[in-house]
Amino acid sequence: MKKPLIVSSLLVACLGASLVVAGENWIGTWKLNAAKSQPGANAIRVETLKFEATPAGIKLTSEGTDAQGKPMQGGYTSKFDGTAVPWTGNPMADTAAPKKIDDNSYENSWKLAGKGTVTAKVVVSKDGKTLTVTQDGTGPNGEKVHAVGVYDKQ
């Protein structure tokens, strides 16, 4: 009796993860292409982005450096429906509110202590090989933020 229940639970978990993935072309691992990017003086420089499907939504993990060049790791899990979720490891935000625009793009509104900081627009190229992140807004100390990160699919 217990085996069918466990198998059913695993099937439901896997099905839920696959439903989240359908149409999100940013799923996968992306590495920064520094030659094609335009890092801003006050922006976070993320070298690796990893998007994974989970039953709870899409999990983003990132590794990079903050505006002062210090190493950082961060992440959140979201359904990409515009709902704010906790974001760990980002010195410019404690919540993220990513919202899917279409299969190849989403917009992410960042907040720190309830105040909007940065809006990031993320777009996957039509061939699926390049992801571009454009960050615009204001840093936690009032400094202007603008950066364009270009990532290659791994």
C-alpha cells in the first residue's frame, strides 16, 4: 500500500516541476560573457546564474561580486508571477518579484527594506544561447545603477 503512495507523490512532484518549466527558456546554467557585457560602476556583477525547476517554482542561484568587488552568493525560488519572495545574498535587495513576460523574458522588481531599488529585465535570445540582463534603478545608498550582463548558455 505504501509504495503506490510514494510513487504517486514523486510523480506529482515531478509533474509540478515540469509544469513550471514549460515555456521558461531561461532554465539552465548561464556564464557571464565579460567581453559582451557592460558592468555598471554600482551594479552587482554576477558571473554565474542557475535556474532550476522545483515543485515550489523556479529556483535561481547566483554567484558573483557586489558593487565593491566582494564575493557574493544569492538566491530565491519563485513562480515568476510577480509575487515578492525573499532573496538571500543580494546586498541591493531582500525581496525579488520576478514576473514572466513571455517564454523568453521576465522582469524582476527588487526591493530592500520595502523600498524599490532595481528593475532587471531578462531576455533569452531567439536561438536560446544568450541571456541578457539589464539592471536599472537606484542602489541602497542612492547611487544610480545601470548595467547590462550578457550570459552564454552552458
